[in-house]
Amino acid sequence: MQSDALFTIGEPAGAPGAPAGATGVDGFAAAHADSPLPVRMRPASIDELVGQDHLLAPGAPLRQLVEGAAPMSVILWGPPGSGKTTIAHLVARATDRRFVAMSALTAGVKDVRAVIDTARRQRRAGGPPTVLFIDEVHRFSKTQQDSLLAAVEDRTVTLLAATTENPYFSVISPLLSRCVLLTLQSLDDDAVRGLLRRAVVDERGLGGALTLETGAEEHLVRLAGGDVRKALTALEAAAATATALGTGRIDLATAEQAVDVAAVRYDRDGDAHYDVISAFIKSMRGSDVDAALHWLARMLVAGEDARFIARRLVIFASEDVGMADPAALTVATAAAHAVEYVGLPEAQLNLAQAVIHLATAPKSNSATTAIGAAIADVRAGRGGPVPRALRDAHYAGARGLGHGAGYRYPHDDHRGVVTQQYVPDDLVGTDYYRPSGHGAERALAGRLPLLRRIVRGLPTPAVREGAGAPVAASAARPVGAAQGDGVNEGGDDAVEEGQQ
């Protein structure tokens, strides 16, 4: 394939060296009446760019790049529809620079080197500097990215690269260190709503030929999920449907018909938000995995923040599953990490896996009730001084104050547990944690009474004949006795309370 077929050079059509199809002076094909609505509505200046206010302040790198004030190389990282290609268009409009655009999907090392060689020759001849735009740069291999290093280093080209993937994982470190990384955010609902309204009245858009009703507008905003390209594409489809129906307005039914997606009754700031998340949590708590997946899907389709869902899963793992399945917290935390690392839409798989695990896991709220009871006692004023044996004794003079005196080191005991007071005097004998007996907590429920008896210096129970490894008949088990006493082991020890 000829390299000219892979990119468009920013020279007027018909100019020497301009490839076929180079119809725009900005390095991209010029918009025309039949162009898609998102193309026609691209900002003509940086002042029309919305949703990236954190990058548009006077003197900010993005503004300098667009205005041609500094020849710095930039990597634009952001989700689809956040304005990366639009920014490239704005940069291309600078009249004092030659602009070359290529896609990492189709270009190779040979094509990159051809652009660099041309840029170097023009630079030596006193020609304009070259800006090289590479879309989806994360798809370039290491070798392809390596081919850019020298030219970016000596500013033979000013690199403008766009990626939807985390550049810390998808762009080689030497290239990343030579560029300024700018992070673009998904547009918020107000920004998308404003762009829809502009497209309805702007001559480049619908030119006021149709009206957009509030219900349809909100449906398109929710459907977009921060992707303005998706919002404008859906608006164009809805406008075509309304025109075909012979009506001058786009209502909710028309918008639903046009994009073939029913409006989800969900308001992220209203009652539906709280109702759906409540149903979601209660379905998992009730072990109805199918209902939980339905409510998860409702939230995802409605554009709920995946991080919000992930946080609720992490909370649920401890609040409602807890020690009945200790791995649940690991699963939920991993799903939350995946949401940050992978992002939607793929992260919906990670969320679904976590929901299935949590909904089908054995349930226990013992951690919730335990910390609740402990906090209630603290707030009620219970709890005296720290026992002397437990006080910090590492500094000079601590021993003289009696700190650490009498402390017994549990690892010195063959059982790994010793008789010792760990709570203030007024809390001796208080039980906060009460295992449920469900799932993995069942084994703990069998061991916990014995642990408490040893710690509190109470007589320990015997074991029924044939019930497994024997445990100590009293707290004063002889040193050197056999291991496997059931104190710090798993399993269901058949302990009979009260036997001496």
C-alpha cells in the first residue's frame, strides 16, 4: 500500500505533494452537507470546545498547542467522544504548520519514516514545521513507537497522539517522557445537553428545522454516557425519523424508535437512582442472583457511574457476606480495580462476575454487628485505660512506668494463644463478634469459644470421644504437648460446652 493512502497532508487540494482526497486545508477531509452531524458540528475554534475546562486555561499546554504558541509534543488520553480528534482538527487549522494525520490501525514504520523524512527535508529548506497526528497510538507496536523517538526528541515533528488506553501501559516510556500527557474527561450531562441544543439550532446542524422535546433530549443525554459523538449521531438518526414521519418535533417515542433503545427510567440524581441501587443491594443480600444482574444492567444501560457500583460491591462484601466467605472482599476489590484499569464497556464483565459471586455467596452480617456494638460501647463511654501489659514499652523510661510488665508473647506458647487481658477492665468478658455459622464462618464458630476461654483464663472444654484431635482439658496444658489441639486450626471441632 502506498503511504499516501494512509494519511492526508495539510496542503490545499491539487498542491504539489498533496495526495488524492486531501480536500481540506487542515489535514482532514472538509465537512460538507452530507457529512455526519458530529463532523459538521466540530468546533471551528478552541473557544467552542466544551467539557475540558481544566485544559483550556490561558497558557495551558492544550491552548498553546492549538494556538501554535509552543512546539511541544502531546499525548491526548481520554474516552471515546471526549474531543481528541476535534482537538487534532483545531491544531490542523493553524496556518503556519504542515499537518499530517494517520491512523495506527493502517500505518506502519515505513509510513512514519516517510513523514519524518519529508518533515526533515522541509525543515532544512526553511519550510513550515510539521505536526504529526497519530490516532489510536496505543495500537502501534514497540518498534513502531521507537521509530518516532529521534524525530520527537529533536522536534523534526511535533507529535500529537490520541489514545483511549492508559498510556502508562500502552505507550513506551521513552516516548511518554518526551511528550506532555493531557487527560481528557468524559463530557458531563450538562455539556452534552448544551451541544445537542446547539446542534438543533446551528446552521451546520439541523438549522432549527426541528424541535427537540425535553424527554427526548434527556434520553439522548443518558444514551450518550458522556460521548458527544454518540449523542450527535443519535440526534441525527432521531431527526431523520421525525422527518420521515412528517413531524417537526423529536419526542421521546421518536428518539426511542430512531436508536432502537428504550428509555430507561433512571435519574442519577433522583429517586430512581436510590430505588434501583436499593433493589440491587437487597437482591444480592437475598441471594437472588438473577434479580441482582437485572438491576446491574439497569444501572449500566442508564449510564450510572461504574465506580459508584463498584464501591457498593466492596461495601456489600464486608457488610453482608463478611466472614462467611472472606474471599468476597477480594473479589469485590478486584472488580473495583478492574473498573479503574479497564473501564466500560468491558468492565461490565468484571462487575457481573463480582455480583454473581456476592449474590451466591453464603451470607453473614457478623462483622457489621460486631463493629456496631463496639462503636456503641465507645460512644457510651465504656473502656478504661489500656492494660499495662499492652502499653508501648519501646522507649527509655517506659519500663520504669510499668509499661509492658507481665506481657505474655503468644508465639512462646505451643498453641499460639495465651491467657491475657486485652481489653479495659470494664469490658472483660464482652463478646462483640458472634459468628453466624454460615459458610466458612461455621469452622470459626467452632473454634471461637475455645479461643475465648483460653484468653480469659477459663477452664477449656473436652472433646467428645472420636470427635477428632483432643484439646487441652484445662488452660494449663503441659509444655511440649502434641500439636493439633484445634485452637488455631480450621475444621469443625466438636466441642461440648461445659465439660471439664
